[in-house]
Amino acid sequence: MADQHKKYITSDELKKHNKPHDLWLSIQGKIYNVTDWSKIHPGGPIPLMNLAGQDVTDAFIAFHPASAWKFLDNFFTGYYLQDFEVSEVSRDYRNLSAKFTKSGLFEKKGHGTILSLCFVTLLLSACFYGVLRSDSFFIHMLSGGLLGFTWMQIAYLGHDSGHYNIMTSRGFNKFVQILTGNCLTGISIAWWKWTHNAHHVSCNSLDYDPDLQHLPVLAVSSKLFQSLTSRFYLRELTFDPLSRFFVSYQHFTFYPVMCVARVNLYLQTLLLLFSKRKVPDRALNILGIAVFWTWFPLLVSCLPNWSERVLFVLASFCVCAIQHVQFCLNHFAANVYVGAPKGNDWFEKQTSGTIDIACSPKMDWFFGGLQFQLEHHLFPRLPRCNLRKISPVVQELCKKHNLPYTSLSFVEANRWTLRTLRTAALEARQLANPASKNLIWEAVNTHG
């Protein structure tokens, strides 16, 4: 009898509420109006807008702890989703998440954070000592490489603190975010959250995922040759003659580009922090960036001449490029699509758009947990020390539902990525000279 008094709307009616000034979502079949909340949402408005007008239960479970459910009533519209259904995949995913919660896996963070902080402190000390106390060119270059390696480990700490509280309180966690991101690497945690949350929600969507939008330098699919509109940057991803030139040789330039990728990250940070866009903790982020651009140039200036200074910076960038390459390996060779993400195929989209890197447990520290990319995407709040533990369970679930679970060695993942870039490069060249297509070109493109 109680159901007779409930108010229902259909999925088609819910889809109409998909605008910034009229933003509704469904979670477990209950309809919530998050229009005002989107303006102050800790994860930013973009993840909410990307899934607006849909049931987002799986995404909500992925990104929020159990304590978040009690706040939903503040946004309840009084409506229920009339045609609410749960697929077998989603049901298994939710049961698995509940199982991990009950077993405490989301709370068992281990001692990785403390060990990583000690390791980073040791590395930074060695780097500073090498620059300040030695006159050897070799030691200076070794110190530059050590700084790049330190940035890799610091980035993992920033990533962890951005996804879950690695410290005892939100205040200390924010301190770690600003310290690891802004102060020590020069990359704003505000910029990272802005792009990274959008990436997780819209994994491998060519027009919604900012991590695949690298024109004019790189293109992972010929679909980008259609000058798609980026729904993240709100501008056209123009595929012009300059883009065609760069993309045509991207399988050769990929690694050199990765060596200077940090320059783009610095630029993106500054563009966001000094833009008109609403940026959480803008002043704190700017202060952190100012700290970085104080100590880093001072450290470089301690080197004896300009040639060593340039080579020191280049050495640090080249070593840190290993991490930039790793981020690309996790997604570039996976399946891509065009269009908005959907709330009812969360598990499927994550399996389709991610690639794991198979490695020994002894190398987990090197990859920072992100070698378990699928596991991380499915359970982004899970501490990295538990990702290897859940991997067999995730594999079984993928097998049960006939979904891909792609795990490659580091070398093989590089080959897949280069093959993907090469395929797009040859297609870009074909656009420049359509008459050149012949059997030899087809053979190279298909089997090379």
C-alpha cells in the first residue's frame, strides 16, 4: 500500500534534468536534485554534469564512503525512478564493494604513507646534498635524475591523498595535498582534482575525458580527426594541418614529448589558478605553487653554470617521464568511444578503458599502485596496499560477465601504446594524401 503513495518519474523524464541550472540524479532509484550542491561539490561540478539525468548508483558507491549516504536525504525530490533496474554486473559490483567495506579494506591503509614520506624525505635530502655539496658534474646529473624519481614518488602520495584521507583528518590530508602537489612538484592539487575526477567518470571518452585530449601533439584514435568538441575544456579539438603533421610522427615523438610533459602540466596549473573559473582553495594553491617556484629555481641556481643547470632540469624531467609514460600505458591502447559516460554501465566502461601493468609485488612501490589500473578505477578510494589483494576477485568478476581484464608487462604495454599511436599516425598521413593508399600501406597499417 505504501508504494501507491510514492511519486514516480521515468528515465526519459529524468534525462530532461541534465542542465547546470536543473541537475537531477538517481541513486538506488531515488531522485535527487543536486543543482545547488554541484556548485560546492568537493569533486567539482563536472562529474555531476557528465552523469546528469541518469542513475549514478555505481559511480556514487565508487567515490563515496558509507558515511555519505546519510546526506542524500537533503537533496531528495520525493520522486522515485519508475523503471529502475539493476543489471547483474552492477549487482555483483555493489555486493563486492559492500564486502570490501565490511572487511575494512577501505580503512586499512597500512604503513605505506609513512614509509613513502620517509623515502621521499631521504631522496630529496640526497638530491639537495648532491647539488650543494659536490662539484662533480656526474653527481649533479645523478641528483637531477634523483629529483625526477622523487617527483614520481611524491605524485603517488598526492594521488592517494586526493582519492582518500591518508592522514588522520581532512585538515592534515589537505596539508599533504598542497605539500606533495603544489609545494614539491609545482602541479596544483586543484588542477589535478579538476581533471582527474572527470577522467575517472568519463574513462576513455574522446570528447569527455581530458586525459585523451592532447591535440595537436598526440591522438589515440582517428575519431579525433573529426575535430570533436571537448566537453571538458569547452572548445573544439581542432585537427588542422599542424595537428596532422605532429600526429603523423607521434609514434616517433611519443617518448621525447613525455620527457617535457611536465612543462605542459606547469602551464595548465597556472592557467587554471589564474583563470576566472571557480577554484577551491585558490589562495592556498597559489601559495603552494609560489613555494615550488622559490625553492626549485634556487636549487638550480646553485649549479656552477648554465649548461649544467639546463642538463640538471632535463635529467629530472627525463626520469620523471617514466611516470608520464605509465599514465599513458594505462589507457592509450584501451578501447575508446565518443559521447557522454553512462551511469548504468560503470563496470563495463572501466574494464574496457583500462590496462593493468603486470609486475612483481616487489615493484608495487615503483608503480605506486597504479599498475592495478582497473582495480583502482573500480574502487578509487581503496588504499594502494590493498589493490593487489582484490585483483583476483576482480578478475573472477570480469570472467563471470565475459568482460575484458587486460594485464600486460611494462614492455608489452609500451608496444601496444606505440602500435596504437602508429596506427593513428598512418591514418593521419592518409588524410594528407588520399591517393597514396595502396596494398603496401594497408599491409603496414593492418599487420605492421
